[in-house]
Amino acid sequence: MNIFRPFSPILTTLIIFNLLLPFGVFANSKPAKQLTEDQKALHLLNRLGFGARPGDVEKVKAIGIKNYIEQQLNALDIKDGVAEAKVQNIEIFKMSTADIFAKYPNPGALLRRLEGGRQMQANARNADRMPSAMPESDAAATQAAQRERRQKLQELYREYDLKPAGQLLPQIVSNR
């Protein structure tokens, strides 16, 4: 005696129903409700951006959905006079990379280049001879050397109309 015998028509029906369900055989045949132009524009603004601001829906409807999508994909073509006016006085964005490195040199690299590496070689030789504990007279000499280095850098910056590399970051931040 098979215990599933009385349930076999019911089980067969359920299996067939489950197999046909993904294909939409039992779905409601009503056509989907179409979105209005305002709803399409709003949906587009929510999906492609951060939502609609006042006037955005009308703008999208005026230029068309396809044109708006093309405009968003080619963002360099969008005219943004307000943003351009804010960054027009930032010098570094009008310069090439080589010009930026020339105008805003790294202080250590500048000194090494001008001194021809002689100071670095002398420092390496002195580091080999120096004990790990530095006497106070050497500390004072090191501070005097640092002061002399800063003065030399300031003179070089003035003479060649250079700017400290530390001024780059504030310009980049103000552009953001």
C-alpha cells in the first residue's frame, strides 16, 4: 500500500503549477500601467543622480530623456559657469605637471639638486662616524644647519619666484 496514492493528483497538480509559475502562465494578463512623462523624468533623476531638485523634472522633459542621459554621460560638455568662476583663480589647474614641479619644488630635492649631492655624501660619511648619542654641541650645530638650510631655501624661492610645495594641497582642497 502506497501512502502517497490518494495525494498523487494533488501532488501532480502542485508540481505542474510550480514548474509553470516562473513562465507567467498564471500571471494576470493586464498590461502594465505606463508612467507619465513627469514620472519617467523623476525616475531617471533618482536613478542617475541624487534625486530631483526644483526645476529638474521640467529640464529633463524639455531636453528629452535620451538627450539628458547623453549629457550625463558626457559630463565635460555640461556648461557650469558657477563652478568655473569659483576655480578660475586657482593657478595650478592651468599648469602642466612639469610646470607644477618646476614652480612648487620639493625643498629637499631642490637643495640636493643645487648642491649636486655633495652635502648628502658628506652627511652619509658623518653618519657612519657619529655615535648614537649626540652631544649638546652637535645638537646646536644641527639646529644651526637647519636654520641655514631654511634661509637658503627662502632665498632660492625668492630669487627664482618659486612657491612652497605646501601650497598645493590647499589649492586642490579649495577646488573640491
